[in-house]
Amino acid sequence: MLGGFALALQAPGASQPETGTGGVDFLQLLAHSTLLAKSVLLILLLFSAVSWAIILYKIWQYRGAARHTDTFLQVFRKSSKFSEVQAVCPTVKNSPLVGIFQSGYAELNSQLRQPHLPPDAPKPPAGSPRPTLKSLDAVDRALLRATTVEVTKLERRVPFLATTASITPFIGLFGTVWGIMASFQNIGVQGSTSLNVVAPGIADALIATAAGLFAAIPAVYFYNHFTNRVKEFAAAMDDFSLEFLNISERNFT
């Protein structure tokens, strides 16, 4: 079938390609494309531009989060008091573990806070028992809520990549189908099936498919990549929550 198509291209009267040219002149095809084809390409260009903006932003965000997470964990595991970790949190605020720690730390403070005493009340004796946690489950729930919030932050705008990956091929296919329909209509009007009549319309139509794939392929790849990155961060947050609970149970129960 392909051999017959090649022979047809070489048949007498068929349009011969210009010598010395290579590749596809997309600018020329765009200049001679229909208004509908240009509209489809503009939509695909917008999807692609927004997708690449999200991709670059997420790469920057996840790298910063990973770098600050490593620093935060080093400080957390070397510190003997939660107050020391709290003092470092503003410098590593890009880490999702910071939000989880601050939520758990706030819950601990609310449970361990001594009741307000009047100014003339006697001070508690030196050997009085230290305050203890009223509910470790409440601390666990605070950590879970914070984990949900941090995962939502990490996933923000990523679903747009999935939308781009799923919808842009169909937009490109729509442009292609419409262009092929116009080509067949042109054949009927001119009453000729030569390449001079058919080729420009089909080339114009196939640009839409190529543009749809150009927008969809990077979106698919980075959507899967970012989804795995979010899972890794979520696993790190779960491990940190368990570590925080273990320390709280050992020291405050």
C-alpha cells in the first residue's frame, strides 16, 4: 500500500517537491490554514502554555519542599525540645512537615497549658507532677487534618495536567476531522483528486493532531511524575506524624 502511494507521488503530472527543501514548513501551513484550524491551534497553544507554566512551578515547588524537608528533619531529630524546632520553622516553611509539626505542637500546648491562676495564688511546689496529655487521639487527629491540608497544597493545579492530557488529543482530532471534511468537499467542488487539491487540506488538518499530541504528551508524563512525588511526600508526612506521636507519648503521658 505504501509502495503504491509512493508510485502515485512519482507519476507524471503529480506535483514534485521542491529540491533543496527539508522538513515541514509549519509557518506556511499556518498562514494558509482556515479560521477554524487557527482557532483549534490557539486553544491547544493555550492548554500547552498553561501546562508548561504549571510544570515549571511544580518542579520548583517540589524541589524546595524536598530541600526544606531534609533540613527540618535534621533539626527535629537533633533538638531536645519542641520549642527549639518551632523556632526554626520559619526558615524551612516550604516543607510540608512544618505545617504538620505546628498543628501537633499547637494541640500539645493547648492540652499541656496550666490553668490560669490568680496573681496571689501560691506557686506549685517544686516536686509537683508535670502536666500530661489529656488525649493522644486528639493530637493524632490534629496531625491527620494537617496532613490533608498539606497534601492538598501539593496537589493543587496538578489535575489540570490530567485534563490537558485527556482533552487536547480530542481537540486536535476534531480539527483534523474537520479539515479532512473540507478537503473532500474541495475535491467535489474541483472535480479532481490530484495531490495539488488534496495535499494542502490534509496537511492543514493533520497539524491539529500534531499540536494536540504536543500538548498532551508532556502533560501525561509530568502528571504521573508529580503524582508519584505527592505520594512520596504523603508517605514522609505519615512517617513524621508517627514519630511525633511516639515522642509525645513518651514525654507527656
